[in-house]
Amino acid sequence: MDDRDRVRSYYRAAGPREWHRLDEVGDGAIELAVTCRALEAHLSAGARVLDIGGGPGRYALWLARRGHAVSLGDLSPELVEIARGRVAEEGLDSRVSEIAVVDACDLSRWAAGSFDAVLSLGPFYHLVEPADREQAARELVRVLRPGGLAFVAWMPRQTFLRRTLSIPDERHHLLDAGWLRRLLEEGVFENDQPGRFDCGYGARPDEIEGFFAAHGLEQVELLAVEGLATGLGPAMRDLLAGGGALADAAIRLVVDSARDPTLLGAASHLLYVGRAVTGRVVR
């Protein structure tokens, strides 16, 4: 089974759970809040947005409700069907005008400069092979207009190690010197537990700006998505479940902390925001 088939298989099993993941009080809610705050801060009104790896459409719908024109693509046919149903339910077909099964490494259905912004909130941490990450970056930049914005999610290398430490039936990987070397030196995560997140790429925060600069993007900001709440899932669930002023204050504190560079390596997710350089020359 190649990497694409593994990703399709994982999200086929995830199904509706992937839609509800960002509803979860705690990590999911924080990820949604920080990402949406970044989108609000940087997107101009009525932007043309490509949501590649958009899954069941959570961010596509959020953008459409705010007047943006959205195209959504995802590798998983099952998640694409969920997105179509959700868009139809909300009557947003005119705003989410295109929903298709698409590989992030091949955006040839769209012409160069088609979008004011591209969201890629998943594909890059599923692309284990360096050549695939390079190709996905080239395609992302190609479909952006000059001055357009890229919002790209990454998972830090230590996230995969932390998850392995925390899950009893995955801890045996820690005794495999080759597995550890691939993860810590190359960022390659592999998992032999059926139905789990089974392959991924863990980035080093200090490599991300240079990686995209080589493709014609200048970094606007790099966020530690969960901010200071990384690893506080149960506590945050309890805190946020109560709602009210305390929950609002906690969310504001976490969102503000996302810009603290000292938290980048310990975050569960990173969000890169970059701008396509006018007159760029890319490799």
C-alpha cells in the first residue's frame, strides 16, 4: 500500500469523526479558534480561496459563511461526499462552487494565479517523501496570485514522539532504534497499529520558513496552534465545558500565546502563513 492509499484508508475509517474532530471541547476547539483567528486577521473580504485537503469542509463552510468564494479538494472520496452534503444542507453551493477529489501534488485542474489564498491544513504532514512535499509546495504557489496568502499546517517532529509515549500499544516503537532514527533525524513517522494515524512527516520548526522561501513565499507568521495549552487536553476540556467568562478568557489566552516562538517545537500543530512574492522566481 503506497502513502496515498494509506491516507485514503485512514480517512475512510475516520469518516464523520473527522467532521466532529474540531467540535471537541479542548484540543479541537482550540485548533479551530486559532486557525480561524489567523484567517480573519489576514484574508481580505470576498477572497477566492482554495481549501486543499479540506476534508469534510469545516473551514470551507466557515469561509463561505463569511462571503469568501471557496473551492475544496481532498484526497478522500468519502470526506468529499461529506463536504458536498454539508454545503448543500447550508445552502452554500454558490459560495463553495467546486468540491473535488484532488491530490495536493497535482492541482492542474486550476490555472496559475487562480486564488487569493490557499489553505493546506493537512496534506503536508501526510507527505512523507521529500519530493512530494516539494511538488505540493510548487503546486500551491503556482495557483496563488502574486501577493496571495498560503495557510499551511504542519506537525512538529516531537508531536509524533509525544503521541508514541502516551499510547500504550504504540510504545513498543521506542525499542526500535531504526524507527527512532527515522523519526528524529528524518521526521518519518510510521505506525503498525490498525486504524491509527499510520504515516506522517514531522517538521522541524526552523526548516519551514526556508522551505517555502525557496518556492517563492515570504513568511508572515508561524503559529503554535495549541499555544500554551499543548498537552492540557483533559484540563482544557473541563475548563471550556463550563463556558462563560472563564472559558472565553482561557481561549483568548491560548490564541494570544500561539505567536510565542518558544512554544513552536512543543506544539501539536503549527500554522505557517506566507505571502507569494510579487515577481517571484521559484525553482
